[in-house]
Amino acid sequence: MQSVFDLTGKVAIITGGSRGIGKAIAHAFARAGAAIVIAGRTREPLEGAAEELRMTGADAMAVPTHCGRPEQIDRLIEAAVGAYGRVDILVNNAATSPHFGPLVEATDDLWRKTLEVNLLGYFHAARRAAEAMTEDGGKIINVSSIAAAEPLPGLGVYGVTKAAVMALTRTLALELGRRNIQVNALAPGLIRTSFSRALWDDERIAETALAKIPARRFGEVEDLVGAALLLAAPASDYMTGVVLTVDGGYSVS
Ligand SMILES: NC(=O)c1ccc[n+]([C@@H]2O[C@H](COP(=O)([O-])OP(=O)(O)OC[C@H]3O[C@@H](n4cnc5c(N)ncnc54)[C@H](OP(=O)(O)O)[C@@H]3O)[C@@H](O)[C@H]2O)c1
């Protein structure tokens, strides 16, 4: 019998797949049998990440993409369909947080840049991926954050976009359900990547953060892959519009 976590024959697009959480998810999906298309802005590390996947025996390609540019997202989806003939899974993972400071000090330009990638980019990719999905249905996973539900100091603009991702997820779940497309969100806590370096690299900030985490450690990218695989695999065929929080208990403390 086929495992409910098997992705054999599936094609998965993962934005922000060149490092961090996206890269770990790409490897997990590849181990489960999917062909992988990773996207990111910078060509060299992206090509390197695709090569690493191929060295494990996976089918993988890199498509340099700025997720704040709709025409580049169009090209990403077209490249995936062109190479593999289908799209089954989209992980909207690439995000940005250019403003660090009080919300009231954020300029319109910084708001725009954050919204363009974290919200409009997610929406555009979801729409285009859904158009490319067949009658077999599909899976869309939007990477949000615990910052969606709880204000994190200095990360207000980012948090607002991540909260919007939750609403986007639920609305798309409602609208795409009839096409057998499940849309769910993943809300990581404090995961040790370059993105969150400011939180775990500074001893004083790290200590304050750790005091809020019942697990008493920061998360590692591997901590996310089980939840991501669940949301990508047949195991979640009757789950849609939900958010899986993977934060070592941060949100309950
Ligand atoms: N780390 C955490 O503690 C944490 C917590 C909660 C939520 N998250 C979420 O998890 C996701 C991944 O974060 P991470 O920690 O893995 O970050 P990361 O290690 O910095 O990786 C970010 C990835 O996204 C790509 N990227 C960034 N901006 C992009 C853009 N405009 N267009 C296309 N690709 C872009 C990067 O490649 P290029 O720079 O080459 O484009 C890279 O591949 C994000 O949605 C983040 O909000 C992270």
C-alpha cells in the first residue's frame, strides 16, 4: 500500500528554496519522491541547492525568481510546467522583512516592498499554481509565522503581512476546495536561519526569547519538515484552511 506521506510522481515548487527552511522542505519532499522546482533571487546559491538535491538522486531544477515580481512568478510556474508537465504542490516560503523598528516609523516604500513579496507574491503564486493544477487537485502551503498572532518587537510590518497570509490561506481554502486543492499555513516559531540571526545571535535577545519557549531551544529547519510533508502529502487530503504552528510551545507560554 502507498504511504500517505508518499509524493512519488508529484511536482513541488518551493520559493526561497536555496537555504533555510525552504531548502530543508525541498530535501524532505525530494526524499518523499517529488520532483522539485526551487526559486530564489540569487542564481548561484539557487543552482547550488538544486545540484545538491540532484546529488541525492532527486529530480530538481532552479528557476531564479524575485517573488515580488508577478511576471517572474508567471515564468516560474511556466518553467515547472514546461519541465515536468504539471504542478501539484506550491510552498510559498520566500519572504522579506526590510523594516526593523516601530511600526509607526515604517515608510510607505518599506511597506510596499514587504507586501509585494510576503502577500502579493504569495497570492500571485497561489493563483498561478492553482491554474496549473489538474483535476487531481493539489496542495498550497503558505509559510506564515508566530509573528502573525503575536506582535514581535520591531517586526510589526512583517507581522501584519504574515497575519494577512493567514486570511489569504483561509479564503483560498474556501474557494479552491471544490477543485480538491487544499490550502494550509505553516507558522514557524524562532528557527535558527540567517533570516532570524538577529534574534538568536545576540546573547541578551536570545536569552529573553528562550525564556518564552517551553522547549528551551530555538528550532532547527529540520523541525519544520514533518509538518510541511504532512501538508503536502495525501495524509492531509481532508485538511484545509488550517495553520500548523511549529514553535516549541512559544505561542502557549
Ligand atoms: N527563521 C525563522 O525564525 C522564521 C520564523 C517564522 C517564519 N519564518 C518564515 O519562514 C520562511 C523562510 O525563512 P528562512 O528563515 O528560511 O529564511 P532564509 O534562511 O533567509 O531563506 C530565505 C529564502 O528566501 C529567498 N528569498 C528572499 N527574498 C526573496 C524574494 N523576494 N524572492 C524570491 N526569493 C526570496 C532567499 O534567497 P535569495 O535571497 O537568493 O532570494 C532564500 O532562499 C519565511 O517566510 C519566513 O517569514 C521564519
